[in-house]
Amino acid sequence: MRSVAALLIAVCAAHAAPIDRHALVARHNVTLTNASEQTTLQVGNGEFAFGVDVTGLQTFYGNTMSHWGWHWFPLPAGQRPENFRFEPYDAHGRQVGYATSSKGQEKLYAWLRENPHRINLGRLRLLLDGRPLAAKAISKIQQDLDLWRGVITSRYELGGQPVRVETACHPTLDAVAVKIESPLLAAGRLTMELAFSYGSPGNHGADWTKSDAHTTTLTHTGTCADFARQLDADKYAARLAWAGACELKTTAPHTFTLQPDRKMDALEFVCGFSAAPFAGEFPTLGKVFDESSKHWKNFWSTGGAVDLSGSKDPRWRELERRLVLSQYLLAVNEAGALPPQESGLFNNGWNGKFHLEMHWWHGVHWALWDRWPLFERSLGWYQKILPAARALAQSQGYRGARWPKMVGPDGRDSPSGVGPLLIWQQPHPIYYAHLDYQLHPTRATLEKWRDIVCASAEFMASYAAWDEAARQFVLGPPLKTVPENTDPKTAFNPAFELGYWRFGLRIAQQWRERLGLAREPQWDKVLAGLAPLPQLEGVYLQQAGMTNTYTKWNWEHPSLVGPLGFIPGDGADPAVARATVQKVWQTWQWDRKTWGWDFPLLAMGAARCGLPQTAVDALLHPAARNKFNAAGLSEGGPFPYFPSNGGLLAAVAMMAAGWTGAPDKPAPGFPADGAWTVRWEKLHPLP
């Protein structure tokens, strides 16, 4: 543990002068001059996000998505989910079924993967003379995202006439406000269209070809219109409210246009979406813009901050840009009531479902950047699906609760050749509980997490199998390791999972002791007898027996650097861990299917192992999967890949504020050679 004196030195160094937070944020405002779907800007509140193209609406691209908007296709005729056949795997002489094969049940397999799927709630776009715009009609583009206010301002010319559009989102209502200014409005040439689609598991969450498969019921009163939406058994509501004399027309099924009076040179409206019909007061455009400004000013003024502007290393600005934009993007996309999908609310990757092994990368940074409530919003979902997780474990002959991998809000695991066999998400809820207790060391925290921690540990102890020949507990087979690139029928004793298993069981026993309960004997038995982390010639291997780790399998996730990095070293030897980080850095094929969070993973390992220069170089590695575009969106996987953004924030927080057992010096994860000046506020150390 760091001494009190050392902590005071670190705090004083970090807080010698308050960070000018407005200057920090404003120097990374986004300006775009070209139209590209890859740099779609968004406004949102964590539960709802509205993506806009360069017109300030969704004239060419952009999605409207939420954490509550889901749709189920009807089951194929004659199919029932309970009739799915599981593929048997040998688990130390016992047959265990996994949902990994579609053979002979292709329709049901596809239905289970695709349902439920997140939906695109509605499209708002501009029309010129009643027709969709062509991209080539737009010229002189300048689009600015004011991060401090959460407002996008889009300026361009359309047919030689200027257009200015401002877009903002309400911080607590799922509503977007838009103000359009142009001479084309008074000329009667420019109108706004609101359209609704059928649901789709595809990337945009919308199927515009099935107008007969859903209904839209309009109720129009004065300057407000309500839309009741129904897609099969699923329902939601939308509301459009405008200022001034405008005419709302139904122009096609599920399609409505708002035409301003010819005396108007500005069109102002608010469009909201809700799981239930709207009730109560609906905000005006001015109210939405005011609330957005207050919200984002408060967001940036509180929570953690890192200022690198005093650094001599020329890369400081790019690293700081990534940090600032990542905070905005994750607050827009990933602060809702469910664990986020890997592309947040930007599009519909993996049918809109979320991957629980990625929840750590999406969310742990909230705790480290002093924004725990934004993480906590999604954590209650584990309690909600605990019965389903218990049932999954029981169906496979295990005790406790087995957390699924690729899921929707119902908590049902999706079939896949990989997902059902992964195990490294199992200790995650114990880690989250540990974070919560570090921030809130109360009896209430212990009770809140009691069932989750104990059920997780019970499964972990049950899953570990006793190998009589080796006289030790082992993990797998079958299992899919973190890299997912080897045969699950032969994979066993992966280094990262062995370390994480030790961490989870250790924390679970501490949890019981804090509650005044006796330690669980079986958990201690597994802890004492668990196989050691596999190693050869002074470095760790990805898994036991993989002697060619650094020559054949040196691609995909380098999870073997995780036991002393991601976690605080349970079962790890510091000298071997340090040598492993160095070996991975030297030999890994960084341009062969790495993923965006691999770079912060390595940075965390390098920092804990006393290799701060490697830590910084890992964060800024030039590999293709470690790029962040002009909007701050990561190209580290299926686009966009938000685990990259969350991982970056988590790694930099620990490099600045430290970790369990960190050296007694400021910013211990950064080089102390004068190249980096790291000023930070309100960060928390990594466990």
C-alpha cells in the first residue's frame, strides 16, 4: 500500500493548480468539412443517442437508438426456443451441452441470435422540393461539435443557399431539438421528414422494405403530433412538437413531413421517443438547449480530468484528444440502464446485443474517473438476470450463476461457435462489487452485492475441475480463451483466466468475511489447489502447453499480460510478468487481428511491471486497430469499437492515479524523464 505521505505528495503534484477544464475540453472540439458515415457525430444522454450527418439531421446517414428500444421477430413456424439442441462437450468425463451448433436447426439458431434486436426509432431528414437530397448537392461544409454544450452546429450550402442547423439532446428525456435556418424555408423548398421503419438486426436497425409489417398511428393536435408505433408485439411512442405555423402532412406509410409557413426563415422542433406514451409537459427547443448546456458543463466540471498540455512529448495532444472525446462518446452511448453493445448506440453491431466479457472495458473507467453513478446504472441488470444465470449454470451441472456472453435485456445467451464457451466474464461482477466497495465501504454495499458475488464465486469454484493426475484444479477443456483463436476442446489452463479466477475467489471470501460469514471451504480448496499460471523459460504462455505462444499464436488478444495489469497479480510472479510484457511487446503481430482494447491491456501490464515508456508507447501504437478518427471513434474492431475508448480511459487513469502497490510517486505509469507532465484531478487508483 502507498504511504500516506506519498499519497499526499502525489495529490499535491496533481493538484498544484486547478485544471482549466473549459480550455482542456474546448481545444478538442470537433470540426468536420467532409461528409463521411465514419465520422457521424452524435448527441445523447447515455440512454438515447441521435447520430447526425453533415446536414445536422439524418439526411444521408445516422441512427436513432436507445437502451430500451428492442424488437422481436415472430418465431419461425413450428419453432420453440426450448427445442434448441445443445452440442455435447466432454468436460473431464462429463457431457456438458453448449449452444454452439446450428446443424439441423438453422432457422432456430438464427432466430435466437437475432432476437431481440435493437431498433432504429425514427429517421429525421431534410427534403428539397419534396425529394431526398443528393450528397453532391451539399457544399461548403463546416460542422462543429461544441463539447462543453453538447451542441452540433452544421453549416453548408444547398443549391447555393446557406443552411444552418443546430442539434442538441435533452439530458434526461430521450428527445432531440433541432433549429434550422435558411432562406430555402421561406421559399417553401426545404422541409423536414420524420419516418419510421420496421425492425432489423442489421447494422442500422431499420428495414425500410416492410411497410405492411408495422403500424404508425398519428394523433395531431395544434403544434404537436403523437405517433403510436407497433412492430409485431413491441410498442413505443414518438412525439414531434414545433414552433410557429407549420403543416404536418402524411406523405407515405409511416412517413410525415413538416412544412413551415413561407413567412418563416427558421424551423424549430423537438422530437422525442419513449417506451410508453408521453405524459406531462414536453420540453421546448429552448429548454432542450438550455438543459443540454447545463448538463455538459456540469459533466466536464465534475468527475476526473487529465491535462497533458505541459508535456514535451509531441504525442501529448493526440493522447489528450482521445481522452476528451472518449469521455463524450461514452457518456452519449454507454451510460444507460443496460450494459452497452460494442458499438454503443451508434449502430447495431451484433444485432444490438451486448457482450458481457466486454462490460469491464466499457464501464470500469466510470469508477476510476469519479463517475460511478454512470456505471451503476447498468449494474442492477445483473441482479435482474440472476435467476437466468443460475438456470444456465444448473443446466450444465454447475452450481452458482453462469453469466452469459452475447445477450439482450432478457439475459438469454445467444448461440455461437465461440460465445457460450467463454468464461472470463464470470469474475467481472465480483470486480465491479470490489470497485463499489472501494468507493463506498459500507454495509449497504456489501448487502447489495451479496447474492451476485456469492453466486459468481460458487460457479467459479464448481467450474474448476480436479485433475487427479496433476493433483490440481484446472480450467477447461472445454473453454474458449480470451484470444478465441484456438480449439475449445483442447484449450485449458489459460494464464489470464487462472489469475482472474484467483482474484475473484479471493475477493469473494473477503466479501463473506466482511459480512460476518464463514469462509467457504470449497472456495479455499480451489484457491489453494488451482493450477499455476503456465510459463516457459521465464515468460508466461497463453495457455498450458502452448510452447509456441510467441511464434505461432502471437496474434489476437495478448491476454497473458493481464494477470499483473488488468488484475493486481493474483498468482503472478512480478519478474515473469515483466518479462512477459517485454516479450509480447517485441514479438506480437500488432497488425494481425488485434483489437482496440489490446493496447490499453498491454499498457496496464507495462505500468504495473515498471515499464512506463512501454505503457505510453502501447497506448499510442500506430497499428491500424489503434486509430481514433476525427470524431474520436475507434477503428479497433467492428466499427465503431467503444471498448477501445473505455480501455484507454481506464489505462490512463491508473497510469496517472496509480494502482494497488504502485510506486510512491506522481503519475507512476508515465515516464519520469521530463517528457510527460501529467496534471490530473479526481481520479481513483485501479485495484
